[in-house]
Amino acid sequence: MNINLRKTIGASGVAAIIAFAGALMSGGVGLAHSNGPDPRSTIEGAWLVRVTLRDCSTSASLGSFNSLVSFHDGGTISETTSSSAFAIGQRSPGHGSWESERHGTYSQRMISLINFDTTANLPGTPAFNPALPITPGFFAGWSIVRHTLEVTDQSHATSSGTNEFYKADGTLYRSGCSTAVATRFE
């Protein structure tokens, strides 16, 4: 080994590099890749997700929209949504974490900021305006989504869970249920 490399990183650093290289060659370090031996070994990567809001009691659909979700190496998530229930600029991208629960099953948790209040625009209410998007209205604060995700094959997954909405003072004012189907973007 080059003596300058030893001076730069020290003897313990050289030993760590050699040990890591040996582990890689022997298969001792499990690197998760979507094209590895078990396609359900990871959710890492970008996914196009179709979210369906559900009535928690009946599971009836309350509408659907698309989101893009990236599951990053190390267990973090970034997400953006196309839901027309939010006014332009009202909701921040989501950020969160994921972890493996068991083979092919993961838990995920995301938070996004709600930047300003909007009023409800719902059919059947006196103030309903059919020219505007249908929305339950939101308060400034944040929302948290919790889902359990099941990878069905290398390119597909399903999930279900809850969503909660909090006012800026931390008061929970709405909760709901949702399901999703996801397709890996490659």
C-alpha cells in the first residue's frame, strides 16, 4: 500500500478499508439494490404513486391523486403530490423516514407543512363554487401520513394507512385513511 495513503488516513483507516473491501468480495455486506437477487429486498428508488383517500369506516373511495415518492438509501423519504385539494403553494413537499418491518414490508412516515389556511369548497354546501377545486379546507400547520407498504414485485407495491392534519398550535383537526398503489420509476 502507498505510504502516503497510510499517512493520510492512518493505520486504522487502512484496516477499515481493507475489511470493507474483503466483506464486499465475500458477500458479507448486504447492499440493497432493486435488481439484486431478491427484488423485494428494497424499496429504494423513485415511485409513481396513485393515492386513494378512503372513508375509514366503509373504505369507500373519496377521490384519488398522484404523488412522486423517493425512498432513499439510509431510510429517508422525499415526496411531492398533485392533489388539487391544496391551493398552489399551500402544501410543502413531504419528508420522512422508512424502515423494513419484515421481508417485503415497510413502514413509512412523512410530514409536510400546510403554509396557509383555505376554506372548504364542498358540493352540497351553501358556499360551493363548482368552478373551483373541491377541497375540505385546511388550516396552516402540518400533516403526517403513516403507511405500511408491501412490495409485490420488483416494480410494484401497495400501501395503506392514515393521515392526520394539525393546526399550527398542534391541535389535531382532521384524520383520515388512504390506500395507494405504486409503480417503480426506472
